[in-house]
Amino acid sequence: MNAKNTKHVFITGGVVSSLGKGITAASIALLLKRRGYRVRIQKLDPYVNVDPGTMSPYEHGEVFVTDDGAETDLDLGHYERFADLACSKASNYTTGRIYQTVIERERRGDYLGKTVQVVPHITDEIKRAIRTLDGDDVDIAITEIGGTAGDIESLPFLEAIRQYRQEIGPRNGLFVHLTLVPYLRAAGELKTKPSQQSVGILREIGIIPDILVCRCEEPLEKEHFRKLAMFCNVRPELVIEELDVANTIYEVPLELAKQELDTYILEMLDLHVRDLKLDDWEDLIQRVVAKDKPKVEIAVVGKYIQLKDAYKSIYEALDHGAIANRVKLVIRQLDSEDIETGKVDVAEALAGVQGVLVPGGFGNRGIEGKIAAIRHAREHGIPFLGICLGMQCAVIEFARHVCGLAGANSAEFDAPGKATPHPVIHLMEEQKKVINLGGTMRLGAWPCELTAGSQAAAAYGAGSVRERHRHRYEFNNAYRDQFVAAGMTVAGTSPDGMLVEMIELGDHPWFVGCQFHPEFKSRPLAAHPLFREFVAAAARTLVKEA
Ligand code: GLN
């Protein structure tokens, strides 16, 4: 297949946001991949931020980081987890990024004095972003459009995909529209009108959806399928029901496959319908739903606890760890500020958990609560995993309470004119030289050499790994010898030995901190080694308790 023959699937959403378009897109990607096709996927986000890197987790959920250091929308996490597709800078474009490119071009004079307009210049730039998916090694490119049909800011994106499909022709591209069919409890009825109106909005701008995927809480009846097909102008078999799943989001691909969504997509794109193999995926669901598994409770001590999307990949990776260990995971979400302010007592808050995880973060809010939780885990032999800021807090805790360095802290938390006497975490001069141009953040995949004999090396079963980073501050090497003498192991470093990437404690069942974010590389069928071994260590304490 040549580059010109890359087929395109465009996924739009209607009626309301938060329908799970990312999960639907990721499920379609998985099914097409399992049919033997080479798939690439991207998300176009209509908001004006250049990327979600500067957005608060409260606004946007977690920032998902790719190997090439892009700070992206969390839907890319679904793409990577479901379909195991490596995402990159080409996998996420926003209105801001598109405009930035066009405006830079305008300043350089590339438009030769022409008036620069939304149509055609912005839409052309969007089409260029879509075209980056094309390639000799790509059979099917999937583009998910963020936002909801009818939003003002979505319009240029919808116009761009309309043009794109017009250019490549109907057998080379198709539109999938995800809508909501709400159930009105008082009337005891499912309502198709919002879907009809949403399709109407698309039709007005020249997009006629080929497939309608209907999110619903209650199963659709024959009559609903008929109505939706008739009034939304799609073939009845192309009205697909996507019911809320009972146990896990990983059931979605199986539900869509039962209705042969992938078969229809392939047929419409003139692609051969090859066999679909999902045995391992079915086995995965069986593991999730299996009853009578030992229950392992893990405390996640963070500051964005109220928002379920802020630590999305962490919760998913913990789930993968539980699936790999055949245990039932219970997550106890603890707000580190509540521990810090004394609203809850740390020993009470952590009573009965088998593991403590402290995730990444920025800023000093809740830091002392995290440090208290880590101290409790260290002193009571509770398995601990510290990620990025979580590792940095473990270093601070160890400095203060084991090395006797009173007031030790991260330079990130220095108040003006009041620097910590022991900046055990700091900004390195050496680090400033290697940090990627344009930002002060260490972003993307970096190599890490593991220390032979460490828990980390045992977990990975490897001598060196590549993991994704997103942080500014680093372990301060001036304190390294002192830490090691007091019993901390440097379990992983950059290949030149200069950057401490992993730490652990010897006289503890399992206590590991990593400067990177392992959660981004965990998969349901292949739990990340650190999460797998963390949950395994937590499960082992159950045996001891019994
Ligand atoms: N705030 C810390 C830093 O910048 C940790 C960042 C993180 O946890 N991702 O180094």
C-alpha cells in the first residue's frame, strides 16, 4: 500500500461532552489492528492552549507524556493502552498549535501578502496535521475530533475533515459520530431526538455520518435502531449501541466487535475483512470479573484526589498490576492536604492498606502530608511506590528522618529569601545543559541504567530501560554519599551516572521511587514491571497478615 492509500476514519462527538469518545476511538483502533491492519491515531483538540502542558489537572485531567516528549491529552493514554499504539507529537494538535504555526508563517511572509483566513489557511493547516498520519507503513489513520458538534471552536476542524474526505473520496474515508441516547427515567423512555439534532448540525456543514455509535444506559430497542437509521440517514446495521459497561472499560472493544463495527468499517473502506483474534483480550476481561480474588488496598496520596481523571494513567496502571497478580484492587484516595493540616491522622488514614503510592505533582500544596504518609510507609514496612514528585518526597523524608538533615526540602518549595538549608532536590547546572531547548522541563523518554541486584532491576528483568519524564527538579548529588551510607540504594541513573532516576531502601519489603512516570507505559495485557511488582509486594503482605 502506498502513502496515498492510507484510509481515514474520522470520529466526532455530539449532544454532550465526556461520552468516552477517546475510549471508542481507542477500541476501534484495537479492533482494526487485531484485524491485521497497521493503524495510526491522533486527537485534534479545539481549545486554544498550544498543548495541555500548562493546564491544571482540575481543568483537563492528567497530561499524558509521549516518548518524544509531547505533553498531550489524556485520550492518548487510551490509544496507547487499548491499541498499544505509540503516540507522538503528531498525535495531538490543538487550535492553539494550528494557529501558532499559521501565525509564524504569516510573520515570515510565507503567504506572500495574501489575507490569511480561517478558510482556507487554518483548515489547510488542520488538513496538514491529519496528513502527518499518512505513510507507507499506515493502512488506516484514525482522527478523533475533540469537543461536541455545534461548538463554535470545533467548526474549522469539522470543515477540515469534510474537505479531507471530499478530496480522498468516500471509499478512502468515513465518518463515525458518537452520540448520546439519554434515558428519561420519569418517562421510562430512551430519546433519539438529541442524536437526530446532532447529526442535523453535521449535515448542515456537509458531513453525513456513515456510522452512528450511540452511548446509552439502557439497551436500544428495534424501534430505536429503526428511528435512528431513518432520521439520521445511516444504514440500520450501522447504528451501533455502546451501552455503559459493567466491569471495566476494556469491555468496550468486545461489545463493538459483537456488533461487527470493525467489519463494517473495513467493508466501507474497501479493505479485506481478515480474521479477528481477541482471545487474550477476552481472557483479560475474565480476569477482571473473576470473583473471590484476594483484595489488595492501595492508598494513593495526592492533591488532585477529587478528580478521577487527574491520575488517570496511575489508576489504570494499578489496575493492570492487579490484573497481572490476579487480585482485586481497591484504591483508597487520600488528600495529602488533609494529612498535612491534621484533619486526618496519618496512621488512621493508612490503617489496613497494603501499599502506598505517591504520584507526581507540582507546587508545595500538600507536600508535608505526602512526606508524613511516606514516613509511615517506610517505618511500618508498607510497600511504597513514589513517582516523580513522590520520589522527591521520599528523598526529603529520608533526609530529614534518617540522615538527620533538619529542614531538608526541594528547592521547588523555597519561599522567597528563605531557602532550605539542605536542598536535597534541586535544579542542576549539568541538567540545565541537557534539558530540551525551549523549556526548562525534562520531557519524554530518557535512558536509565539499573543497578544490578536492586529491586528495580529485578522488577524489570533488564539492565537498562527507557522511561518518560516530566519534571524540572533532580536529586542533588551533593547528598548522594550521605544517603547511600544511611541505607538508600541508588537503583537507577542516567547512563553517565549523573542523574539519579531511581531510589530504593534495602531494609524494607518494597520501597521504590522513580523520577520518571512508569504509568504511561503500562498496558492491560502487560502491566508495567514497577506496578506489577508493587502490587505483588502489597499482596505478599496479605499473606503475612493472615
Ligand atoms: N514538581 C517536580 C519537578 O518539577 C515533580 C514533577 C512531577 O512530579 N511530574 O521536578
